[in-house]
Amino acid sequence: MKQIEVTILGQVYMLGCPEGGETLLQSAVAAVDREMTTIRDSGKVKARERIAVLAALNLAYQLAERGPAAPPSNTPAAPEGAAHGDIDALIRRVDTALADDGQLL
């Protein structure tokens, strides 16, 4: 696993990234940073944790609006209930990245 340094909302984070996933991770970081910056710049929310939660909800809603995506042809479909485990793993990764700020959930 490769370590990549990224900046989100002016804060630097070191994130683990699988080999070959750098471009996808950088795209995700850019989307999160853009969303968090928009929320912060609106002036209505100041706390970084609240901004992160609102940004996550906005991005998740945008994904849900797109509808279910078909898995790539070379990847087997995830078993039922696997999405919940993926979300838990993602929350753990975000909590680790935000360790100095406290846990998100």
C-alpha cells in the first residue's frame, strides 16, 4: 500500500492508497475538498467536523441520485450486506485520517 499526502480544507493528511489507485484517490480528494470548501465558504458552518459530515452527506446523496452502478465486468457483485461493511471500513479510514480532530461518528 502506497502512502499519499493530500490536502483537504487546508489540512494535510497521509492516506493509504493501493498501487494504481492514485488517480482515483486524487479525484475523490478533489471532490471532498471542493464540497467542504463550498460549505465552509457559505459561512453558515464553522466546525470542521460538521463541515465534513455535511460534505459526506452531500456526496453520498449525489451518488444515490445516480442510481445503483453496475459492478465492473471483471469484479464479482458484492454479496448482500457487504455495502454495510464497506461503509464501516470507510468510516474507520476517515476517523483515522481525522484522529487529531476526534471521531466523525
